[in-house]
Amino acid sequence: MATRYLGLLGGLLIAALTCAGSEARAVTLAPEVQACLECHREPSMELMLPSGESRSLYVDEEHFANSIHGDKLSCTDCHSDIEGYPHPERTFKNLREFTLGYYENCKGCHFDNYTKSLDSVHYAFLSKGDLKAPLCVDCHGAHDVTKPGVPKSQISKTCARCHAGVYQQYAQSVHGQALLHEKNGDVPVCTDCHRSHNIEDPRTVAFRLKSPEICARCHGDEKLMQKYNLSTGVLQSYLKDFHGMTASFYSKEKASPSALTAVCTDCHGVHDILSAKDPKSSVMQANLEKVCQKCHPGSTGSFPAAWLRHYEPTPEKAPLVYYVKLIYQIFIPFVVVGLMLQILLHIWRVVVSR
Amino acid sequence: MMQAAVFNHELQAGESKQKYYTRIHLLHRLVHGFLMTSFLGLAATGMPIKFNWAPWAVNIAHSVGGFGTILFFHKFFAVILTGCFAVHLGYLFRVGFMEGDRSIFYGPGSMVPRPKDLFDMFQHFRWFFGMGEQPRFDRFTYWEKFDYWAVFWGMGVIGGSGYMLWYSGFFARFVSGWVFNIALLIHSEEALLAVWFIFAVHFFNGHIRPDKFPMDLVIFTGRISEEELKEERPVEHERLIAENGLTAIQTDAPPLWMKNFGRLIGFSVVISGFTLFFLTIWAL
Amino acid sequence: MTHRKVGVFAASLLSIVLSHGAAFAEDVTNDTCLACHGAEDLTSAEGRVLYINSDAFTASVHSPLPCTSCHADIQVPHEEKPAPVAISTCAGCHGEAVAAYEKSVHGKAQANGANDAATCKNCHGSPHSIRKHTDPGSMVYSLNLPRACGACHGDPELAKRHGIPVVNAYQLYMDSIHGRALTGSGLLVAANCSSCHGFHDIQRRDNPDSKIFRTNVPSTCGSCHAGVQDLYFKGVHGEALNHGKKKAPVCIDCHTAHQIARVDTDPWKLRIISECGTCHEESLKTYRDTLHGQVTNLGFTPVARCSDCHGSHAVLPASNPDSSVSEQRVVATCQKCHADANANFAKFSPHADPADRERYPVLYYTAQFMTLLIIGTFAFFGLHTVLWLIRSLIEHRSGRSDRYFTGH
Amino acid sequence: MPSHLRVAGTEKSHTSFLVRFSLRQRLEHFSIMLLFTMLALTGLPQEFFEARWAQWLIPALGGIDRVRWVHRLCGILFTIGAVEHLGAVVFLVVTKRINLSMVPSKKDFRDAILTLRYYFGATEEEAQFDRFDYRQKFEYWGLIFGSVVMIVTGFILYFPALTARILPGDLIPAAKVAHASEGLLAFLIVIIWHVYNAHLNPDVFPFDTSIFTGRVSEERMLKEHPLELERLRPQRRQPHSAEAVANVPQKGTGSGPP
């Protein structure tokens, strides 16, 4: 566990250096902050905990000054239990408890986000007493809180501190590539799909069934998709198809459905999603068979062709479907009208001959 | 048309010259039908729960579609059975009190045991050992009466305890919780008794015993041939002649469809009944 | 923690080495060594590869060190077969780690001449390309550690040789909830081998100092699941453990050690019932007499299981007012499922035993009566039926009542 | 049990009825009636799943999965029925028990035209029909053709993976369209045409029971199937013996009540 802190501190150090290099915002710290720093600017200052772990009590002046709180808050706004020196006696079993001790402090100002976080899967674990569930400061930092999402890639990197595997996948995905290499701000980062504070458990069926709606937030957005000339019809064509129809009914059912049906992520992948043009993409014609087999064991050869790949049937694409449709569109009215006439004539004649 | 042909044939062959008398009225046949179906349903949904350790029980339970479904059907059939009981009581009340026909409470036409039944029984046993003639039965034999009262009592006990468990929350307002322990025990034990009795003894009387093998259709057709009446209910037969009530209840031979219908229902129920019987024995 | 110290330690040592480094530097520098060992095809007489990949080395955490800081005895030219670098050399910098290792099960095994017991290299890889444990390239990086351990502990043969009780720990772990979280979705905080077994100081589970010694298990799991740990020690099981009752169940008795599964799946919910039953045999038997027990036995879970009434981690005796089955709280417990339950309702005894005359007299006598009733009925009608069958068969044999046969 | 059966069973009828449909035919019709209803009930909401009524109906029927399950079950039963019918007809034709009274002939086209002219008042002469008139034949063959399409496409959709092994995959979406459209067509025909002829048609209003009782009165035969009645005259003079009845061709009408 301490290792994570080593990493963290390391990160901070680097950040510090860069900050020092760049123009440090000329923030004059409140006198009472200065007062605290009298002691706490001493780097070697640390607190030994019963667990044998040690907690550095050093506060980097630069960091705090440049943090978003630098010119707004003074120490005791968060450390509200401290009036002066000597500080009240406090006992923490271990490093984590120390951090947990300050968990509630953000609530004072950021009440909405705090309440949101109570619905999150992270809090669900925390409330069970799982010490490794992240707290505000684990993502936002403590004294060095900066505006979240600048740069946007920082968000993914923050999540990566725990979800390293997912991050590795994401970094390879079409979204991740665009974000990390093209610095593209349009692509989703973790929080766009999972949300930031009220992150829900993605293992639930409910979340599965929500994925079309999540993807459609961007892929249904005309303006955005034009930029990359992607079709916005994907959602509709999905919903009209067998899978989409099933999913939309499942999402209405109270009891969690007996079976599963394919949603966006089942074919396109979740974090490792690739451009459909990418030869490695799971939805590439060559790889499609494998994807289908995930749910349709023993489906082979031409089975993937059964899927119209989000296209409306046209004489060029899926002629067979198109013409069958056409024939019936003519045939049905013809028959129905014919029979109607026959009936009307019959009635008319019966009436006449009475 | 082929069916029709067979049908005509049978009509002409024999049966037409055979006289038939109404023994069981439609109402009772219907009640018996529903009773039979719901009882089987209750047994089929109840026994898997009682013998939950047996593999067949698990299979049945899962193939039916889960615990929710089992419970639903169990309650569903329970309601139907209760309905049958209510109808029967209603009938007794109407005939017995409204119409004032007390003969259903005593006398030969009644289900209420008489000393004769006791004698019949002894006589029957003596006949078993070849120590005498077969007893001469009246309208209802002693074992039929036993069947009847067994069901009647079972209906009260199983039904009562069943509803108590179904609406335990409601009953808990009046009785203490340990009563549910008793109810639970009685419900399952009495049910086992009923299931075994019906599927073993009752079915033997109706199907297996050589005189009736493969099946006694009277409960479905409601009609008994003169011959049978003479043979099996001599006392009633003579009584009817004496009261010359025979003509009043004379009727047509049971039509083929009716017999086939009876056979269809009868055999399917018997088969499933015996299956359940042996499964439960096996699971002991 | 130790890591941190080590870090500091290494740093200081490094500086020393660098300052004194000048001394050796005249005779043997890394370039001197790489002049020969930089050649990919350099092998010993027995064909052992002697090639040192300089890029890997520069990328490694040891890159600041000169070769001679470990291969101290080397002069140029050196003899055909220089003495192998002993573990004591590592101790030069990593004293604490080596000390811990030598006390550990691996260290002891090595000392007893089991040369297939793990040494530094087996877990950390070659010292020439070794990375920091926080570096995803490191063999002991959280996501890679199970593979490092699995190299030996996935091998049943080795387990047999050394009498290790769990023969395929690696495979089991990879399929457990922790293994899936770690390797499946790469969740760094998920427990890996070292989270429960420690690293340098791994001990056998029968060693009281071991993190997985029976009485230490709760605190080991508690290092992540602190909340559960607190609950556990509030309950009878935890208390019993504290009072030195060796048989008291600890985490792994219900959850298993390496095959820990999600607890919200039906198979687990059903298996755990018989798990309680291994100690509480009577209760399980009587539980099976009630609808709850019967339905779960059929394989359905919408009904109450042990934990639904007694709680899972903080199990308390009914005598304790805080217990979910105490007089004060039992009604509320029933109401979790039976919304209309009341005090009377709660008097239902889910573990009533019809054979126990003292505690449940009414039930006892009812049961007796029912049994008698059944036996009586079937004794009579069994006889009745059999006799009748025999008799009428005789009658038919003697052809006296053929006419009974349907009509003709 | 339907009361008319007991009547059939016991009393000897004096009104001159003709048996038009054998028990098998009546059972076939009855089962197809039930199955068709079930299939339509579970199928149409799947086709128009976006419509509000479907959004309400499917959950009301117990969720999409159960609806599909029922639909497939009925589909299988329907297939069995179809096979049975086919088998029976082939068998009866081979064994010369029936004449091919359902096969369209030139006469039917003449009848159709004649009837149309009659409707328009171009002629006062009404078409004279034999056992089946051209409307009935149209409906029968429509049903046969429709069933084939529905069964084939239905099974393609039921076992897409299997289909794809043998046939090109884009057959499956095509089958989906065909199944849906053909189903709709069949539904409309039944609703408009069959219901009119069997119920609303002034001649039979409110309800043509002959397919259930199997009998039709002599008067109606005279009006609707005079030619057939002609063919049967000689036979009808024969006594009501089982043999006589048995000899009568299956699809041809037998005489007298059974």
C-alpha cells in the first residue's frame, strides 16, 4: 500500500518541479496559512503511525499556492478540528485511516458531488469497509487539487492508478489513441461513460442494457459525427434489429432478464474498441465470425452476413432483403384491396337483390 | 367419417340392448373431475418440495420453472380444490336443508356410515379368506365411504393448515408462531397420507382390481349398466325395483366419445398418479 | 513500508558507490565488461549464455551501478569460471529484504538444500534487467506477480516434492474473484499473492508468525476488508477465535483461500448453507424441515438462508439483544421478507425438531400422531388391498366371475 | 364437452343434414384456429414492437422472452399440423378415399368471372359450385402457400446459425422481412376475408357453424354447393348403414348423421 504513496509522492515531486519551472501564479497565501507553514514547510516532517507506516506532514507551499484552493481556502477550512498549537491528540491505526479521517471534509463545499458519490460503486465498497476504495483525495489530490480534466487525458490517467489493465486497453482503443496522441477532446474518457462521482457498478445487467444509450450520446450527435463522417443512424438501425428490440424490452422488465442480448459493446468491444476500418477491429468482416460465436456457438461461414451492419437495405447493399420487402409492399395492398372490393360488391349485390 | 363408422358400429353392437342407469349426476362428475385435476396438480407441485433431496424433485422443480412458478401453481390448484369443496358443501346444504331431503344424511343413499357398513366390511374380509359369500352392497360401499370421509377430513386439515401458512401474516394476529410449526408438519404429513392413499388404494379400487381392470368408467360416464348394478349393488338394485325407481334413472348407453374422454383423462391421471407414488416411495 | 526504507537505503548506498566508484573505475568499467559480454553469441563452455543486453541494463534499476559492485572479485582478464554471485552480494544493498528472505519458507528451504526453492532471481528476474516493483515491466509488478509465483506454484509436481498442501494455487487464484479483478480488468488494488502471503518473509501457514496462520487470517483479509473484519470480531466466531478456540471459523473457512468467488451468485449462496452445516449439523437438519430449507435444497434462492436471519459476519447468539434473532429484533428480521410479520409470527421456530419432546412437546405429539395415522391407515388398507387382490384373482382363476370383465 | 356431440351420439336426427367435414377436418380447423390466433397474438407485437400497444402488450404477456417462447412453440405445433394435413391428404388421395376436389380447375376461373359479372349486374345467372367454390379454394391455397413461407422462414429465424451453415447468411434478414410481411398478409386476409365469409356474410350471419358441427343443412347445400348435392343424390337413398357411411370419400360429403 505504501508503494502507491511512494508513487503518488513521486508524481507530486515531478509536478512540483514543472510547476516551479513554469510561471508560478503569484498567489499571496493568507497569513494564517503562512502560520501553519511555519512548521509544515519542513520536508522531513512526518508522523509515525502504529502500523509502522509514516505519513509525511510536509505541505509544499508552491503546490498549495497553485492549487485551485490556493487563493480561496485556508488550512483550517478543511482541517476544521485544529484551532491552534498544540494540535488536538488524534489516533490513526494506519495510513489509510489517516486519509479516511479527512473523508468528510470536502462535503462542506462540494455537497452535491459528495451526495452523488454516495451512489457510486466505490462508495458501496467503502461502506462495506474496504479500505482500498478511493476517496475524494485519491482522485483529486489533497493540497494540490487542480481543475479536473485539464488536460482531458489526466482523467484517464487518474483512473489508471488503480485500473491499470483497463487503461492499457483504452490507450490502444480508437478513443484512447485519439486522446493520447491527437490530444482530441471529443473522444470519451472514463468519466464520459462511467460518470465521475456517481459511478455505477458496470457488471450489472442494467448497465449492460444502458450501453446503447451511452454510446448514442456521442454517436447520435449529428454535428459531432459529421466531423469524423460517421453515421448517426447506428442507434436506430440497432434498435430496429432483433438485438436492439430485445434489449429495449429487457430494459423495461422489472426482473433481470433470463437471457442476454447483444449490445454495442458485445460486438465492438468495451475499452479496447477499435475503428470499424481497423483490420484488428472485432467488427471487421474477417473477425466478425468470432464475435458472433460468442453468443451463437457453431455459427459459421456466412452467418455474419445475416447482420446488415447498420445499413438500411438498398438494391446495392442487401438486394435480396430490399426486393423481398418491395414485393410485399406491393403485394399486400393489392390483395387486401382486391378482397375488400369483392366483399363490398357481394354486399351491394345482396342488398340489391333483396 | 371413419370415427363415425366405428361409432355406429358400436352403437348397433350389443350395448344398445344393454340397459343403463344414471348413477352419478353431472354436477358430481364435474366436481370429481376438478377435484382430480387439482389434487394431482397439488401433489405434483407439493411433493417435490417435501422430497426436495430427491433428484427427480429437483428436476421437476426446475422444469416447471422455478420456485415462484411452483408456489403459484400450488396455490392456484389449492383455490380450485377449495372451490370444489365449497360447491359440494353448497350442494349438501341445498339438498339437505333448502329442499329438506334428509336422505343424504342417513339411510342407504347417504354417505354417512351405517352399522351395515361395519358388517359389510367383516363379511368382505371373510370373503377374502373364502369363508363366506361377498357382502351385498347398497348404493355406497364402506370403502367408498371411507374414501369420501378421508377426502373430507383431509380437505379440512390440509386446506386449513395450507391457508394458515399461505396467510401466515394474517393468522399470526390470532395465533402464536409455534402453531405454524404444527401447521407445517400436519400439512406435509397429511398430504403424504392423502397422496399415497389416493394413488395406491383409491386407484386400486378403481382400476387395478381384476373386477374393474383396466378402469371403472362410471365416474366419467355417470352411467352404470344393469348387469353391473345387479352384481355390485344388489341391495340398491332390489330397492330401486321395489320403489320402481329404476325407470326414472334409466338412460342411454354412454356414447363412445364420453367413454374415450373418460379413458383419456382416467389413464393419464392414473399414470401420473402412480409415477408420483413410486417416486415418493423411492425418495424415502 | 519496507519498500520505502529500501528506496532510501538504495539511494544512499548508490551515492556511496558512485563516489568510491572512481577507485575501481580505472581498472574495470562497465564498458570493459560489455566489450566481451555485449556480444550476443558469448556463451560459456557448457553453453550458458553470458550475453548482457546493455539496453535492458541501462533501463534497469541497477543501471547506475558498475558491474563490479556485484561481481566484486572480477579482475580483467578473469578466470574461466569466476565464483557465482552469492545472495550475500544482494544483501550488500538489500540487507533487510535478504534477512527477511532467509527467515522465510523459501530461504529455509534453500538453506536445507532444496535448490528449486525460490531465490531473488526467481521472482525479480535477472539483476541485469531488474525493474522497480512499481514498473509495469517488473516481474513483481502487481499485475505480474501471480505469474512470477505461478512459475512454481502452478506446478503440482513441485507441490508434491515439497509437501505443499495447495497443489495448483496459481490456477485456483486466477479463477478467483481477486485473480479475475487483477488479471481480467487489471485492478491494481485487487489482492495478489503477496497481499496475503507477504513477499520476502513468506511463512508456512502453520507458523504463528505467518500472515495466513489461522488466527492471523482475519487481520490479513482485514487489511483490505477492514469493515468486514470489525463485524467478524463483533460476532461469536471472531470472539471464539480471540478466546483461542482453534475450531472457530475464519474468513477462509467459508470463502476458501484461493477460490474466493462472488457472493451474489446463486451457486455460492446455496453452497454456503451446507458450509454452516459442517459445524451446525442439527440446525441444518431442522432447517431442511422448513420451507426455507426445502426450497434452497431444490436450488432456488428467493427464501431465507442462514445468513439472512443470523447475519453473515457478525453472527450473534439470540441471547444477545443486538442479535438479529434476539427477542428484541427478530420481528424486524422476519419483516425483511414477511412484511406483515408480528410478534406472534416471530414465535415460529425455524429450527423446531419434531423429535425433541422437551422443547417442542405439541409438535412432538402431533408428529407421533401423524406417523401413527399413516402407518395405521396403510396397515389396514394395505392388508385390505392385498387380500382383495388375491381373492378376486382366485375367483377369476376359478372362472366364477368372468362376467366382471368389462361386459363380455 | 360440446352438447352437439352427445346429440350426435344418442338421438337419431330427423332434419336432413349432410356431413360436410370429417372429424379430422374439424379438428384440423379447430387447432389451426387456436394456433393462428396465438401466433398472431405473439407475432404481431414483435413486428410492430415500436407501437404503443405492442410496448404494452409484450410485457403484459410476460416479457419478450416468454412471448417468443410461446410463438415458437405454436410455430412448431403449426408445422406438425401442416405435416399431418399433407400426410393425410396424400394418403387419402393415394388410397382413392378422396377426389381432388380442392384443385383449382378452369371452372373456378369461369365461376370467378361469372360471379363478378353477377355482382356488377351484368348477368342474373349465379355461378353453380361443386364441393368447394373458388373463394374457398383461393383461401385454402393461400393458406397452404402462406404456411409454407411462414414455416420455412420461421425455422430460418429460429435456427439462424444452422441456416448459415447451408445457405447464404443474407437470407436471414430477408427471411425476417418475409416472415413479418407474410404474417401480416395472412392476418389481414383472415380478419377481412375469412371473418366476413364465416360470420358477416349475410347468408351465414352471425356464424357459420358447419366447420365445428361438420354438418350443413340440405337447404344450404342446395344454395351453396348444388352440383355436389347432385352428385350425392343417388348415394343418399342408401340405408344408414355403417358400411355406407364408411364408403363415402373422406372429403366428399357423407350422408345422414353418424
